[in-house]
Amino acid sequence: MLVLVDGPSDLALVQRVLALDDRHAFTTLVRRHQAPLRAFALRLCAGDVGRADDTAQEAFLLAYRHLASWRREGTLRSWLLKLCYRAFLTEQRRAHRRHEALEEGGDARGAAERTGVEPPDAAARRDVLRAMAELKPEERAALALCCQEGLTHDEAAAVLELPLGTLKSHVARGKERLRALLSGYATEAA
């Protein structure tokens, strides 16, 4: 995906942040990358806007603290998506420790209905969010990166730090499970 950027390149901004602690440069990076990062977080969090915002914010905090560790092996966006995924996993582990069992009915379904964003077909969006909430986190992340963020399998594997074959398996299993779940929603609605 080719992205046209107004102003200095990501690399130039990163260098300004590192050399001069230029917070305006970092703000420019945040503004430039917050929409895709937040969209990815929203998909990881199965439509829970509050959790997604917290996850994206944590990813940017991690980026600021560890900006010098960006090795430029991929794009800054890919590195930020990796941090977002790590923040998501960390939050999920903490939540799991706090709540050993989810309440009956699951909060993910209610969260999917509270997205606040009404697409042209709100019912279809809710169905997809509900179905995504039923997937394993790895499947959800793989599908979000490959199918919704437009990353190649190689890029997504790098973001999730998985072997390419494992990433492809997560994508295939996730698609298969989504088809089955969404066909179930279609028959419920009929």
C-alpha cells in the first residue's frame, strides 16, 4: 500500500525525536499513524472502542520510550502495529489474571454493539464484530493485518513475530471460522 506523506519522512521525524527530543515531531508521527493503529486495535479488541483507544495509546507510549530500538527493517507503521499487538496481548493477560472467567454472555458481544460507528449496513458490521470476537486472538490479529490493514503475509508475520506458515494457518483458520460463524448469523436473521 503506497501512502503519500506531506512533510518530513517518518525517518526524518524519528531522527528529530531521538536527537532533539522534538515532541512536535513525535506528535506528527502520532497524527500520521493513529488512524491505522487505532483501526487495528479496534479489530483486535472486537469493536470495544475504549479498549482499542487504550491499546493504541499504550502502543504510542511504548513507541516513544523505545523509538531508538526501531531498526528500520520494515516500515515505521509495521513496527507500530507490532507494538500495538504487544500492548493488546499484555492487556489481555492482565485482564485474564483479574478475571479468571468471563461473565456469561461475554462482554465482547456488547462491546461490538457499542462501536459508535454506523457503517452503511450496521447489522452486517455488528455480525462481523461478533464473529471476530469468537476467533482466537492470533486469528483475529492475522485477519485484521492481512485482510483489513492490507499487509502482505510476510509483513503480518513480522508484525506478529510468527513464522510465515503459522501466520498463513491463522489466516486460513480464521477465514474458515468466520465463514461458519457468519453463516450462523445469516440463518438466525432469516
